[in-house]
Amino acid sequence: MILIICPNCGRRNAQEFRYGGEVNPRPKQPLEVKDDAWADYLYMRDNRSGVQKEWWYHQAGCQLWFLAERNTQTNELLRTYLLDWS
Amino acid sequence: MSLKLIRQAFTNTPPPRMWHQPEFKERYDVVIIGGGAHGLACAYYLAKEHGITNVAILEKRYIGSGGSGRNTTIIRSNYLTPEGVRFYNESVKLYEQMSAEFDFNVMFSQRGHLTLAHTDSAVRTMRRRAEVNQLQGVDSHLIWPDEIKKLCPPIDVSEHPRYPILAALYHPPGGIIRHDAVVWGYAHHADRMGVHIHQLTELTGIRVENGQVVGVETNRGYIKTGMVLNATAGWCSLIAAMAGVRLPVTTFPLQACVTEPLKPFLDVIIVSGSLHVYVSQSDRGELVMGAAVDPFASYSMNGSLAFTEGISGHILELFPALSHVRILRQWAGLCDMTPDYSPIMGFTPVKGFVVDVGWGTYGFKASPISGKTMAQLIATNSTPDLIHPFRLSRFYENDLVGEKGAASVGH
Ligand SMILES: Cc1cc2nc3c(=O)[nH]c(=O)nc-3n(C[C@H](O)[C@H](O)[C@H](O)COP(=O)(O)OP(=O)(O)OC[C@H]3O[C@@H](n4cnc5c(N)ncnc54)[C@H](O)[C@@H]3O)c2cc1C
Ligand SMILES: [Zn+2]
């Protein structure tokens, strides 16, 4: 993977970006979550081999956090997009 | 050894196979997934110390094709936490007697290991490590630029570089070894004691009934067993998922490279955490160099230009004399990184499914002691004290080990 498409800046050198890890949704009601479920959220990962949804950060550019779908076997970047907050 | 060689020279028969290609049995007492140094060492100790020989190792490619055949072979015990230091030091002791135990030269060369400090805060960390090491009886102390220069004449200890060298943590017993020989030695002796090594055999499923493992599916058929050890390092999350277990692991590639062979140039092993680089010279004369893991998670073992560019710059900052030396080849292996830079060893919520994973960028040096303690765990169904800190349940008990300071670059 040499280029990454930032939803804001377009095609840029991958070295401008920082990897943010697999998408791992935060529990909706943190105060009601049991300790074990909280540990699951903090530490346990799918670590998928194949297409994975993940976070990227355009560190040396527009500083945007965005999502990507990437095949972790081939590093083919299938798509990058913004989080839908709705 | 030499007598054996001379005798061999006068006969026409080929030397006996190091290990065999046995048929599948219907049932094994223990099935080990992953034919790296960890899986093989565990089989060796199961047979040697516990008389458990109805054991199979399943390896999807060839033995040593994972991290065990791709690492840069640094062996040391100067870690940061007392539990880490104690554990790795037992491993160093087992490595020291390995050639004699195997009757096979693993070329363990304890040439001394230097971790450079380029900032005041790094000097403080090194002091702390030296104290922790000494309390555990490990030879480790701080040295200053004049002594660094004596141990390593080509290094630039002047004030010219961007990050001048202020001090180093010196660990005389640290060394390098021939990793393939370690893999082959364990395989050979495990085979001779009756362990079955099945190469080109890929695990595709784990059958669990009422929370207990009853068998495994492979590309060559089904095997009954009540005990499965996951020793697949970079692939461990995928194997654990087959048993319904999630692990706190993310797989990152780690790259390394070697230069063309040089005359003897570097006696010691040099590591710089601040510059993200380490280097040693192999018996063939090549400089073996590595860095930190790649910047994003992946199961791909492709190398990158960013790596060779980065490492060349940093190596030249330490050794300006190398500017005309060429890189001969580069490669990558997969590393199973954990949040606290410590392994995960022992039981899981599924009965009969145990793990020896989370070896990240530093696990080769642990192969002997991991094999020994995991064999004990399997044979006695209880966790040896030495590896209790590394249990999976620590993540639910708020009891992480915190080894990052000593393990992130200095494998
Ligand atoms: C470039 C590099 C440098 C390193 N440098 C050092 C160092 O200097 N010092 C140090 O101590 N450590 C170092 N390490 C780390 C070290 O290599 C590993 O931690 C260690 O080798 C792990 O050994 P293992 O036996 O657990 O796993 P591996 O040797 O990785 O073996 C796992 C095996 O599992 C097999 N497998 C995977 N999936 C399946 C399946 N479905 N079915 C059957 N088999 C399967 C794989 O083919 C593989 O052979 C380095 C690693 C790399 C990549
Ligand atoms: Zn951008």
C-alpha cells in the first residue's frame, strides 16, 4: 500500500497517515457495562485475515479521522469513507 | 560429531533423516498447531520430561516457515519487569546448554548486547533496567561512550549526530544463534522420541463439545484429541477463533534485512530504541538489521521501500563508514502483538484449548522455556509459577505486565 485516498485530500502518500486499528465500537452505556465486557472492549480484537473495517488518521495532512475497508492479506485498500454520525 | 562425519564420508548410504513423515493416527493425546520453535519445543519437553509421546505437530507449510525462520535471533534477558527478567533468564540458561543437549551445533554466540540511550530519559530507563536485572542475578550495567567505543570501534560516539549517544545498557550474556538449527534440533529429538511432525497440514477447524475440545479438522482429515495447543504466533487469532476464543492480539509484519558480507566489523549487538534500529554481524559476515514493526496491521509478508529507506538512514547515523555497503535482501514475518508487550500462555475458557502466543517481536529467545513450561502445564493441568504472570485472564484482572520499555524495538 503506497497511496491512501483521504476523503478530504484525495490520493496521498501512505506515510502521511497513521493507522488507528480495527473498528471496535465502544459500549453504548459505559456505566452499566460489566467489568468483563469492558475488558473485552479494551483488549480483545478480531484481528481479521481478509477484509477489515479500520480507522485511519491523516496525521501529516488535514488531521481527519476516517474509515477504510482493507484486505489484510493483500493490503488492497477497497474504500475509504467518513463515519456516518447519524 | 566429527567422528560421525568421518564415518559418513566412507559409506554410500545417505545420513538418516532428521525427522520422518509419519501417517496420521486416529487419535493423539496432544495436538500442537504450529511447527515453529515454540510448538516443537513443547513437543520435545512433553516427550522428554513427561513421557507424553502420542503427540502431533500440525504445520501448514514447513517447520520454521513462520517467525522461527525469519527472526534476527537475538537472545537476552535484560528486560524491564522482574517477571519478564526471571522468565527470559531461564531461557538463556537452556540455550547455553542446547548444543550439548542436542549433540548439534546451534552456534549460540554470547557476544554482548548494547542498548543505546540517546536522551536523559532513556538513560534513566536503562538505569532502572540495570537495577531490576541485577536484582534477578542478570549481568547488566550502564556503560559510557568511551567504553562503548572500546567494545564497538566503528560506532560514532561524537556529538555530531542528531541524537548523540549518551550511554548504553550493557548485557554481556546477550547473543545470537542459528535459528534454523534450533528448530531442526527440537524437531529431530521430538521425532526420535515418537512425536509425529505433520508438515503441509493445515488446521481448518476445532471441534468443541460442551466446552471441551474433542478433535480438530485439517486439510488431510479429522483427528480426535482432547488437548490442543495454539502455537501459531502471527496467526494465533485465527486459530483461537476456531475454538470460539478471542485474544488481545493484533498481527503486524516485522521486517529485517542483511547487507552483503563484510570482514569482521561488529563484535557486539547494537540496539537503539530512539533510532528504531538494531544490528549484529552474522557468522557469514552479513550485517543483520531490523527495526520496529510496520506501521499498520497486516497478514502480508511483503517488504517495503519505506523500511529499507528508514533503516539505512538510521544505521548510517550510528555507523557512517557503512555508506557504501549494499543491502542484499529483505524479508518480513508476522508478529502477534499484545497490549503489554508480554506473551499469553496457558488456559483459555475452552477446556482442552491452551495457548502459547503473543510472542510479538521478541519470542524466539523464549522458545526453550516456553516449551518447557507449557509442557508442564499440559502434563500437570496446572500453571507453573514462572508463567503465571502471562495468563490470559490477566486482561480481566487488571494485572498487565508492562514490558514495552524493553521489548518494542530491542527484540
Ligand atoms: C523479522 C523478525 C525479527 C525477529 N527478531 C527476533 C529476535 O531477534 N529475537 C527474538 O527473540 N524474537 C524475534 N522475533 C520474534 C520471533 O521470531 C517469534 O516470536 C517466534 O519465532 C515465534 O515462534 P513460534 O514458534 O511461536 O511461531 P512461528 O515460528 O511463527 O510458527 C507458527 C507456525 O504456525 C503455522 N500455522 C499458522 N496457521 C496454521 C494453521 N492453520 N495450521 C497449521 N499451522 C499453521 C505457521 O505456518 C508457522 O510455521 C522476530 C520476528 C521477526 C518477524
Ligand atoms: Zn486529508
